[in-house]
Amino acid sequence: MKLADLRKISVRQNLRIRFQLSNGLECVITEHGVAQVPALRRVPDFNLEQELSSVASFVLEPAGGDKNRPAAPRSLNREELSALASPVTSAAAEHDEE
């Protein structure tokens, strides 16, 4: 699973995807597919793609929706998120073949 896969999931399913980095910071993939590290105050000394390879758990938060009754975030492990990303990847491959 790559950062591009998470970006596709977040855009297509209108989600924010959060995960912890090894240095204690948190990365957020917005519903627009933008990867952000909100607490970052200087040029990073890490690579998000490399950090992603060691992440074990993710939190998915629905973006938008009803402000009075926001949907609860759900936690997924790497395997569950990979399974969620698989249909996205295969659907894109089918589209390319047509």
C-alpha cells in the first residue's frame, strides 16, 4: 500500500485518514487527497512514503455529512485498509483496459 492508494481512498470515499508517524507526529490525508502533518513546524527530516510502510493502524473519519450527528471514526489495521484499497486499484485497472 502506497500513499497514492490512501489518497485515492480518501477522495473517492470522502474520508480523512489519520495515522501516527514514528516520531510521534500525526499525518492526515484529507478528503481532497492532501497529506498533511499539522504539527510540523519545519522542513521534515522524514519521508511520508517510508513512514507509511511501518504504520500498523489507521483511523478513518467521514468528512462532511450531518453536523448535528457526525459519523463515528473507525479504526482499521493495515490488512483491513489494504482490502479497502484493493477494489479501488482493481477498478482503476479495469477502467484502463476498456
